[in-house]
Amino acid sequence: RFFDNFWRLQGVPDYWRPAVAGASIGGICGLVSTPLEQVKTIMALQESWVREGKISERVFRSVPHGALSGGCWRLKFYAVAPLMCRTALFDCQLFFYNSRLREWMANEGHNYSDFTRTFLGTFGFMLAGLVGATINYPFDLVKGRMM
């Protein structure tokens, strides 16, 4: 609600405000989660590195250890741009599609049975997530390769 109200005060039209609010929160979440994503990626790879002899011991014992350990902050935020783009674009689309579906259900939903409204509400929101994830796939590939 914060970002929705913030963008309302900035004069963003009601139709586009969910998309702008979603992109805002998505960008912030992408920025904040980048170090955790980096640590998660290293933790996933370190087991094979130890087995193959590329490293002698594990780099991180746990995600909190990795996130709070010293080291290069530049490395922890190395993939920040594609992660922020991916998260902002996904949340932008998801908020927008969901708000449009909610508005349509509120205006036209009374014309359909309870089962149809439940079906559309459930699978419509799932479809919105699927479309958002599909469009974001290139950013996900770039992020994965950079990490």
C-alpha cells in the first residue's frame, strides 16, 4: 500500500499505478536480495568444488554466515543490475495483471457462477505469474550467468 499511495500522490494514473508500484518494490527487493542470491549460488556450487578439488574447504557455512561475512561488497552486488531488472519487471507485470483481473472480476464477476469466478480468480492469477516469469526469463539467464 505504501508504494501505491506514494505514486498516487505523485499523480500516476489509477490504471498504471499498480505497475509502477510493483516495479518500485521489485527494484528495491532485487537490490536487497542480491547478496543473498550471490551467497545462495556459491553455496550451491561449493559442494561440487570441494568434491572436484577446486577448493579445499567450503566458502560459506550458511546463508547468514555468507551474507554477514566480510569480503568484497562489490562481489556481493556484482549481479545487481539484472536481478533488479528481473524483479522489478516481474513485480510490475504481476501487480498490473492482478489489478486488471481484480477490477474485471469486480465489474463483470456477477455475470458468472461461483465456480467460474473461483476458477478465474485462481488460475487467472497463476497465469499472470506465468506470463511475468516467461517475459523475465532472459533477465533470469543473465543473472544466473553473472553469478
